[in-house]
Amino acid sequence: MTKGFMMKRSVLAMAVALAAPQVLANDDAKNDDMEHIQILSHYDKLRTEAGSATLLSEEQLAEFEYDDIHRILSSVPGVNIREEDGYGLRPNIGFRGVTPERSKKITIMEDGVLIGPAPYSAPAAYYFPVTTRMTAVEVFKGPAAIKHGPQSVAGALNLVTRAVPEFSEGAIDLATGSDGYSKAHAYFGSVVNNVGFLLEGVNLQADGFKDLDGGADTGFEKNDLLAKFNYKLQQGEFEHTFGLKLSYADELSNETYLGLTDADFDATPYRRYAASQPDNMDTKHTQVMFSHHLKFQDVSLTSRVYRNDYERAWLKLDGLTNTDATLSEILANPEDEQYQRLYQVISGTADSIADNGRPNYLSMGTNDREYFSQGIQVDGSAKFQLAGFDNTLSFGVRFHEDEIERKHFKETYGMRDGSAFNLGLDKVYTSQNTENTQAWSVYLEDKVTIDALTLGLGVRGELMDMAYQNNANADDWQNKTTRIWLPGMSGFYQLSEDSGILFGVHQGFSPASPQQSVDIEIEKSTNYEFGGRFNDGVTQLEVVSFFNDYSNLKESCGQSNCGALEVGREFNGGEAHVYGLEAQFSQRYPLNLQIDIPYGFVYTYTKGEFKNDRYTNFAQWGHVKSGDELPYLPEHQASFNIGVSAPDWRVSLAVKYVGSMSEAAGRSWDSSTDANAPTGSYNLVLEGKEVSAITTVDLSAVYELGKYGQVYAKVDNLLDETKIVSRRPYGARPGKPRQFSLGYKYSF
């Protein structure tokens, strides 16, 4: 590592290494203001902003060299996650109890700009940026998220890319590990004739940790390229920064929605059935963004014009022909007479063609989709005095358009001697539609300081025009308009130089998609939080309680949670309450003049429950009654981080506990046996099932080689914990087993 880096690390690493997540940033001018949503107070001062905000700095992200956003967020309080593929390829992230399914209930941004494929029309985040190239991760919850939407019930996540450097610098990062894992990451930036540039590239790949019946890899390969350019201009007291950002990313992954029966998981948890042999995800994402940052005394203004394009084709098993049984039903009851042969076909122990002449072929669906999102947004802030009080006014306006075009089709495969093969029949299109949204978003917030009290009042508006068109039927279309205003109030009262209390209330909402009828209500809630902070420069403590009161809880179906026939359908859940407590504590203990022991603890308690009785056909609800708990929401989560850090080496340990959580909220229902039920019935396949509590331990170590760089080693899942992390989409799924990796970094 360079001498400058060593000096920087000696100052910062002691404070941040493995400590509980804190908001760490510098009050001084920075060259990456445009990428960050908000620059908050320096780590050795008491933070006086209201609301829950967490910044994971570049030093913290480097502690464990995680590529998986699930693991990165595992020690941020108030985050609930559902694991799926073990690598975090398709993250499932929620804040404060909202459904984690495809991260669709949080606002996801990169450098302050919406990065999901279609955040309004289809918010399921099938694309997620490669976190390896991020230099910061910002999490905003409660009133702190009033500036960010459209999903404003729970909060916002901003991923910050590397800023264009002010001087020539670069680095390489190479790693290899078990299960064919490898990483190649490099960047270089400089300034030429007042024009700055940054070029960065990442390649991640692995053979996969599952054993596919019949052989072949179960891994992935991801590429991510980034180019940034900027030009700085000083005109008197006006400072201008013009920027251009170009990015490209692609992925090929042999990933499936098919899991295992519980019995097969117990016997061979990392097995994959033969029917998933053809499964493959192929994606491509591009982004173009122009930006301008203007600073004049206490006024700053950032303007961005952006365009994101994303296309994906995911071939995967949807079901079997000549049966009405779903994959979930088959894998939940493989010994049942009506499902036994179907299970044998899936597992490759029986051929598709049966002796009775009624074949059970594999119905393989390719969910081919194209997305775009584009817009222009302006964010600004101004500091001024009014009536003798200090004011900070924040404001923003955005026009955004996004669209999803679905071109789903099915192909028929056969199973013979344990191998799946394409029968060569014509494709059958199942979904051909387009959803489009044009939205104006505005926000205004003023924070006024009155002695020890900082009080913020704000409002957010979402004005949406939505359109749906069935491309296979010109007469099947719908246009609709939604206008909503969401007020909020927050405050911080400083009790002393080292402590203070925070409080806030705001309204949050989540829009219904363009194709939904007027019967599907928007999701809306009133959210409250109250807590306190303490920071004397050595000990840092924050405790925040929250209560979210939903007038209507809404859920939507994707293939990952409902199956192929229900994609895009939404359900009203009615009134619900989610409440909890978030606590984080950190200290560092100086063992001697050379060695420090930083440690931190994070705890989250969350309780979510329905407050009404309702019959639904939603795969995670069924018939819910007042008091039923929300699915995939652990009541208790905790993490403990500890390290030993010296000038030229560091060892870090992270322990994460996630409590048990239910797979479904309600129960099956049938009008023939329940006089109160509507006509019909619904079989809630995972009724009564739960994901057991799990504890994982990660270990990392770094040794500095001075001017020759550094070497690092890490072990994810040190104790090789093997448990079911989810039974969705179809069947029991494991987390990543113990994985070793060894890497080398060199900066210049």
C-alpha cells in the first residue's frame, strides 16, 4: 500500500474496523458530493440529524471484502433479509419489516439516482449493482428517507461509486477461492488539462457450491465496467462540476428457482435436481448519466439527467405438463401418491414418458423482459437565517419515466435417463404486455435550529400517470393516475455535548403497478420513531424505536414467491402494525500503543402483525387473522464484531444471528368447510413451516506489505453452518457453505 494509505488507515481503521455501523463522513469539502445523497457529521462529533441514517465507509466495506450486499447489510440495524442463491445475485432486502422479496419495498439508488430496472412500474430489483466497486453504502430509514421515493414506507439504500480522483491514482485487487471463486478488480483515474477521468472494471465468477445432477457448473460470471469524466470550473464565487458517467454490466448465471424437498436437503443440502440442468440467467445493464454540481456560498444545486437500460432472459423450470400440481406442492409432499411420480421426473429418477402413455414433460419458461428508466432530477440545499434562527432548506424535483416489456414464453423439455433436453417444439408465449409510468416527484424540507432543538418539517409529492397494454390483445389496456402528498416531521434535541434524543413521524407509501385494477389500493402507512444517541469520542451508542401503522399492506406476485401463473398480480392485506427497536453500540480498546481492539454490537427487534381478518390467494398469506405474524420477518437479529488491529496487520471476526421466521402468515381455506370464506378454496403450501434460527461466523485477516501492497484472506461461514434459509421459490434452499478466499491488493 502507498504511504498515504498507511497513514490514512492508521487514523481511521482503529475507529471503524468492525465497529457497529455508524454515519461516518467529513464536514470538509469532498470531491464526491454528487455521489453521496447526504454528507453527514464527522465520526468524532455527536450526530445531530434526525432520523436513522447509516453510512458504511470504504474502510468498513474493505474489512471483509464482501461481494454480497446481504452480508454487507447484515450488521446494519433494522434490515431484514431473505437469502436465496447464497451469492446475493438477486437480493431480497427489507427495512423495518417490509417484505424483502426482490427488494421491491425499498428505494434503491446508485449515486443518488434510481437504479432499479423500473422502480415505479415493476419495482422488483432483478438488477442490482456489483457492490465490489462501491466506496460507500448509505441507508436511510424513517423520516430520514422523506427525500427519496417512490417506495417511502421503509427507507432508501444508496450505493456510492468511486469518485474521479483529484490526482493520479489506481489499484488492482485479485482474489481466488473455493468453489472456483475469483475476483479481478482494477481502476485508474487522473486529471488531464482540468478534465478528470476514472476507468474501473470488475470480473466476478464462481463455479457454484451446488452439485447438479448430471454435472455442470451451478455458478455465475459477472462483468462490470465504469467510466467517469468531470470538468471543474470556477467563476468567481461559483464552483461548477460537470460530470459524465457511463457503465455497463452483464451476468451469466446457472441459477434456478428449484430447491429441494426437506428430506433431500437433510441428506444432501447442496444437491440440485436434474430438471434444473437448462436453467440460466442472461442479463445486460447500461447507464448514461450527465450531472452538474453548482456551489455558491451556502447554496448547492445538483442536476442529473440519466438513462438506464436493462434486459434479461431467465430460463427456468416452471412446472410439469399434464398436471395441475405446482412445483411447491410437489416438493412439499413428494411421498404423496399424486405427487410421487412428478417428483421422480424432477429429480431425474423417472423419465418424462410414463408406461400409461401420459407424459410429464418439463415446462421451461423463459421470462424475457426489457426495461428502461430515464429522467431528470434536481436536488438543492440552502442555509440561511430567518427570524434569528439557522435554517437549512432542502428541495428537489424529478421527472422520471420507466417501462417494462414482458415477452415470456415456454418451451417443452423431456427428461430421459437423468438428462433434460429440448423437444424442439414451438415456443408458446404466456405473457406479452407493457407497463409504463411517468412520474413527477417533489420534496421540500426545512430544518430550523432553535437553541438545542433542530426541527425539520417536510413534504413529499408523487404524481404518477400509469399505462398498461396487453400486447397480445389490443382491447386489454388501462390508464390511471395517482396523486399523493406525504408530510413528515422530525427533530433532534441535544441534551449535552455528547448526547441527544431524536423523534419523527412521516407518511410512507408504495404505488400499485399500472395493470392493477382500482380494487388494489396503494400501500400507505404512518410511521413513528423515537430514540437517542450518545458519543463521547470513545463510546458510541444509538437506540431507536419505531412503529409503522399501515392502513393497507400490499403484496405483489413474482415467480419467486407465487409461481409463473401469478406474475404481476397484487393483493390487499388491509391494516397491519410493524414495530420494533434498533440498537447499536461500539467502542475501541487500546491494548497498547500499537494494537487496538475495536468491537461493536447491533441488535434489532421487529414484530409485524395483521390487524384484520382476510381471505387471500397470496402464496405467503392465505387466510390471515388479526394477530398473525408477517412472514419472513425474524423477531430477533443481532451481530457482534470484534477485531485486533496493528499498524501492519488486522484480524476481524463477525458473528451474525438471525432468529426463526415463518414461511407463511395464515392458513389454507375452503368455502366448503368455512362458512365465512368466499366461494372457492386456497391451499397455502407452506402453512406452518418456518426457517430455523441461524448463526454465521465470518473471519478475515489483512497483512500490509508496505509499498508492495497487501495480502488478505477470509473465510465466509467459518463454522460451515448448513440450514434451510428459505423454502421459496420452490423447495428448501441452503446458504453458502464455508468458502475460503485469498487476495492481493496493490495501490499506486
